[in-house]
Amino acid sequence: MRARTTLAVGALGVLTAGLLAGCGDAGSSGTDAPEKGASGAGCAPVAGDKLVVLTDDKKLQNTDNVIPAVNAKAATPQLVAALDKVSAKLDTPKLIELNRAVDVDRKTPQVAAKEFADANGVTDGVEKGPGGQVTVGAGNFSESQTIAELYKIALTAAGYEVKVQTIGNRELYEPALEKGQVQVVPEYAATMAEFLNTKANGKDAQPVSSPELDKTVSALKAAGDKVGITFGQPAQAQDQNAFAVTKAFADKYQVATLSDLAAKCSGTATVLAGPPECPQRPKCQAGLVEVYDFKAGSFSSLDAGGPQTKNALKTGAASVGLVFSSDAALAAS
């Protein structure tokens, strides 16, 4: 589905390689020795086909809500209002289903977007703008491309002549957005806030994003104002780091939240899976220890929310693994 850097993984990019920034220290794949300090029996993996995300009840992750980014000179009220129509209709379960339509059912982003727009009334009440040509940029992963197609539908209804252009990673499309070479890009609030923050203030800049959406968006808009980028309303849909288990695991051990996991499953039998960087990353294993006092018995170095981690969960090789909250594998059906 995706190839973008989440904030939890690293605040800079949007590429497949960037995904590894989500969790700890480079290492070989396989299962490491039990984590120091782990005690108790823990919770052995339970194989199953269905994955469920454990609720981040203590807000380890920052708010990476989908949000339209707009070149300030192009940001007419009608254009922004049309984009906000998309945000108003998009929550995380719907984003998961959109990703499933493209990544599993193999529909094109254009078809998936049109079906979603028709079913959810995305163009209802869209006000006509002054018109003109608009280029919507997209990242090089299907979720971004599908949201870009939704933006195209809404903007076309508002009277604009719209094309979607897949540009690549954030390092490429953000400067194009500043310069007005593209006018609109689907973005992620916390990741974009930190991208602009570190671009302006250096890679060691104090983070400006937060688990509170209002604070993240406020910081994002302040950073955007300095470079000629404005932002519409954030959607409820989030695409951020999350931790999943199989439904069979959740049912057996009666866990629904990360607090449940820490209370019931810290111990030697519990296997945490994620990318090599996970153990040291504050939004991955290190954060689970600090925020939840969760101590896995061992760590399996695989990938960042990719097929290796999901397969390890489904086959009973891992108890809990890093995924992304809008992954098609989390679809209800």
C-alpha cells in the first residue's frame, strides 16, 4: 500500500526506505534474546487470519491525520472548502476500506475514489469556485494516490480543471507545493509538521507535533505560513504507527488496549515484531516501555508494517507487531 515515512518512524520522508524509521536499531532478522527486565510468562503468539489494532489509550503516537496541503496563492475559499468536503467524509475505517479496494481488490485509485465519492456524497453542496487549472500532487504510494483522486473529484465539482500527478516523496513534492508547481497535496498532520520543523530548524529540532490534534494542526499551520503553504481541515482518518495482534490473540488473552497488553503480556513468551530500528525508537518499542511499561520477551526484526510483520502475526511467529493504522489488512471483511 504505502511507501511513506510516518512520524513514528522518522519525521523526514515519504519513501519506502523511510518506513524503517518507525522503530529501533539495525539488526539481522530473526528473534533477539528476551528483553532485559521482562518478567512473567507473557503471551505466546496465536495464529489467525484477522488482525486487530490495540487502542493506544495513553496516546503514545502523535496525530497523523490526513489533511489537505495547499499552495497559499491557490487557496481560494471555494478550493479549500471543496477539499474539506473530502476530509469531512473520511475516517480511519473508511480509509482502510479504500486501501483494501486498491491494494487487495486491485481497483485503480480512480475507480476506488469515484465509488467512495458517489457512496458518501463527497460533492454534495460543493460551491463553485473561480475555476482554473489545478494540479494535485500525490506521493508514490496508493493511499496518497487515492486521496488525490478524491481531491480531484471534489475540485472538479467546484469548477476547476484538475489533473493528478504522482511526484514521489515529500522531499520532491513539498518544494513543488511551495513554488506553486502543484497546488494541492494530501498530507499527514504530524509527519508534515515535523518535516517543515526539521527543514527550518535542523534535524535535531524540538518536536512540534503532539498526540493532541489541535496542537499538531496549530503547529503545522504556523510552519506552513512561513513557506507559503496553507492547510484545510484534518480528516478523522489517521495513518500512523499502530500495534496489532490477531483477533484470536486478543480473544484468548482478553486484550483490547496497549495498557491491557502491558498488564497481561509483559513476559518471556511475548514476541514483538517490527523493523530493525524499533527497539530504540520512541514511537515503537522504546515508547512501549516508557509509556506503557510493556516488556516483550523478545524482538523479531522484520519490516515496518509490511508483509513480513503481518505474516509473522498471522502464522503465530509474533505476538504483537508494528503496523500502520490504515492498512488494508485491517479491513473488517
